[in-house]
Amino acid sequence: HPRVRRQRQMCIRDRSTRLLNERYHELLERFAEQPWISLTYFVPDDRKEGGKYVTVQSTVKKIKEYERQLVLADERIISMPDIVSMQFLDRP
């Protein structure tokens, strides 16, 4: 049934959002350590509808809470709503 499928999708989304929020709070707590992280985020296509998912490993240079952005060591700016996964890694 479509209703059951929709409820399952919402449940998965809620768990995913909850996990991302936990990881974000952990990043705030551990920011001074400059933890090595892996981020997967969505990059929209400039020419057509859709886009692609990109995964990067880096440290976070700055957290812009008001703008809801992370600035990575290479100056790349990632919008928090575009992030679909965040993991803490051992340093390379």
C-alpha cells in the first residue's frame, strides 16, 4: 500500500535526520580537535533538474551556525541541508 510505503520512508528520513543531528552536535563538541570527517552531500546540476552526490574527506575549518554551513579545510562551503551523511574517521 502507498500509505505504508510513505510511512516507512518518513521513518527512515526521521532516523537519518536524527543521526545527522547527533553527528553535527558531536562535531560541535569535538571542533577544537579538528576531527577528520567524511561528508556526503548533494550538489545540484546547474543546467538541468537533479544533480549528484559527492563524498569528501576533510577537517572543518569553520562552522557557520546562522547560515547553516560548514567551511572545509580547502575553503569549500557545504550547506547543512545538503548533507546526507557525516562520519568521523581516523586520520589518514
